Amino acid sequence: MGKAFVDDLRGQNQGARIAALRRPLLLLHAPRDQIVDIENATRIFLAARHPKSYVSLDDADHLLSRRDDAEDVASLIATWALRYLPQPQVSQAKAADALAEETGLGKFQLALRSGGSRWLADEPETAGGLGSGPTPYDLLASALAACTTMTLRHHADSKGWPVTRIRTAVNHRRDRNRSPADVFSRTVAVEGAIDDTQRAQLLEVAQRCPVHRTLAQGTSFDPVAFETPP
């Protein structure tokens, strides 16, 4: 870029152009950026119309030269943009409880939609992914952790016990010496003024949460069907 280009740019009303974009805008800026200062970023943000978002990138540099910064920004952009992208075409006759669709970023990154929420799933870098989201087994472990915690909350409330907070940690591993080889382990933390008998009862209840029973009893599967493109 030469001086003439910069001079010409200064003569343009960029604020008006930004205001007329009529597009969602995500503005990313690092406070320590030595090339574009915070005032410039602020003017862009103020000129833009909603919907717009501003994210401060802490100590990143202008070119995101550190790998961690670049990966964080890529994941942030992908997640932010999901709500503005065209919705995947889902058959209205049989709406899905969960939907996974490739984003085109990396080998395994997926955009997930379920229960009115959206997020990313991925594989770690060691498996050829970007490490931008939980793995399928992480999601399965999360389902067990969520169901266990909700079940314990329901039981504690129904008994009128003064339980203030419940936390369930779940780990998954494969043990070839056991059958089935997939093993889930849980650690439950319960805060509140309850006695040992009540704690023991909660641990027993944890074994009866619906997801636990589904995993323990096994499941049946309908044949995989191919959807006809519109």
C-alpha cells in the first residue's frame, strides 16, 4: 500500500459504509494491538448497526501470530456465526432431537444443534481435529453428568433437604479386561447441611438416573436412513 491509497482512504466516509452494511458484525480487537488502536475499533463498533458484537482479545497481537490465539479466535468466530448462518434443512415430518453437520473447518469439526442450543464438537489435535469442542464421548459423559446432577437435585428437593449445590464429574475409559469394555466413573460433590445417611441415599439415587439406566441396560437402534436431498 502506498501513500496515495492511504490518503484516498482517509477521504472516504467509511462510517457510512459500515452503517449501511445491513449484516451482523463481529469486531475483534486486542487492547495491545500496535497497528490498530482501540479508538479505531471503537469508531467501527459505534458506526455499525445491530446486531453487532465486540470481543477483546486480551494480549493477542494484530496478526494473531501465536497459535493459541489464532485457534481461540477461529473457534469464537465459528460459534458466533452459527446463529446467522442458514439453518440446515431438516425433515419436518421427523424433526431430530439432535443434529450434527460439518462446518468445513478442519477434518472433524461439527456444528451441533439440540434443545434450542448450538455448539461445536470436534476431535483433539492428536486425533486430527482442531480441538475446538468436546468429542462424541465427551458429550456422552456430559449427558451422564447432567442427568445424574438433575436426578439428585429432584430427589433432594422432594425430600426438602438443604442441598445448596450439586456437582457431578464423569470420566470415560476403555478397559479391555472388562465386559463391556466402556467404563464410566462418577464423582459427586454435594454441598449443604446433610448427614451421612442422606449422602448415602443420594449416591444410591445416582445409580437410577435415566441416562445411567440407558447405558447400563443397552439400547436398540433403527436402521440408518438416508435423507433425500431437496
